[in-house]
Amino acid sequence: MKKLIMASAAALLLSTVPSYADTMDDIGDTIGDLTSDLQYGAGIGITNANNLSNSFLFYGIAEKELDIDTGDIASAAQVRIGTGTNADIQGLPAGTTGSGGIDFLISGLYKGSMEVEEFNVYGLAGLTFSSSSASVTSGGITTNTSSTSTDFTWGLGAEYDLDADLKVAAEYQKIDTTSVFGVNAYLEF
């Protein structure tokens, strides 16, 4: 009798626990929902930070439309990952040279956009984590520094649909004290 009760309890317990296959199907469905209708993009920007001459920023973009009812404003989430080139540090004393730039960045941004004529104008807001470095040489001695920061990021831009799957955009973005003027191209999969 004891074995019968234990076997029945085990069967009941196993029937309520999802199978491995069901769990993997659920995970696959969730990943499929997250990655469907993604727009992938690439961008190049010219950065201008405090005392650096212009440098370039290269980044990849993944964008997913959000199902948020905000009237005429379309909502999307963006992730941007990028790197930059070094630029000369301006304003150093005579005989001193230096360069610095963004080594790595990752941004999580909310994008709200609205149709105006044939363009979509948009605003961006979110956070950017960045790692940057600088090197200064004076009197034959070189000092290297690096830093990381997480900063509020905002931006404004306009995009134009070339066709159903391809669009281009021009934007201004502000990451802490760094200004970025960028051009992006998006391809929808």
C-alpha cells in the first residue's frame, strides 16, 4: 500500500512539472518573440568632447518596436554597442602631447518617434556605459589613464524609409559631456 501511494504521488508530481522539451519550447518561443521584427543598424558618428579634437565613433544598433499605446508616438527600445578612435587632446602646455577616446560603449535607449511629412522624427533617452582612455607625454614621460562611467544619454534625429526594409537616419546624441553627430542605416529582418 505504501508503494502504491508513493508511486501515485510521484506520478502526480511529475505530471505537474513541465517536461524538458516543453521548457525548451517556451524558452525558444520567448527568444523568438524578442528577436522577431528586429531592426539592425550600423552607425558612424563624429564625437566632440571637452578638450578632444574630433574623433569617430562606430556602433551597431539593434532596435525592437514596443507595444505601448502612446497615440501618434511610436515606441522602440534600442541597444547600441560601439568603439571609437583616439583624438588629440587640445589645450596642453607647449611640449606636451596627448590623445584619448572612447574604447567601448553600450547604450540602452528608449526611442519615441512621430511621422512628420515623409520623415520620422525621434527622441532618444537612456543610459550609456563607456570605457575611455588617454595618454599624455611630457618631458619624455608618458602617463596612461583609463576610466569607466555610466551616464544619462539623450538625442534627437530624423529617419527616412528608403523602402520597407531599409531606412537611414541623421541624429545628434549627447552622452554626458560628449556630443555625437551621427549617420545610421537600419535593415529590418
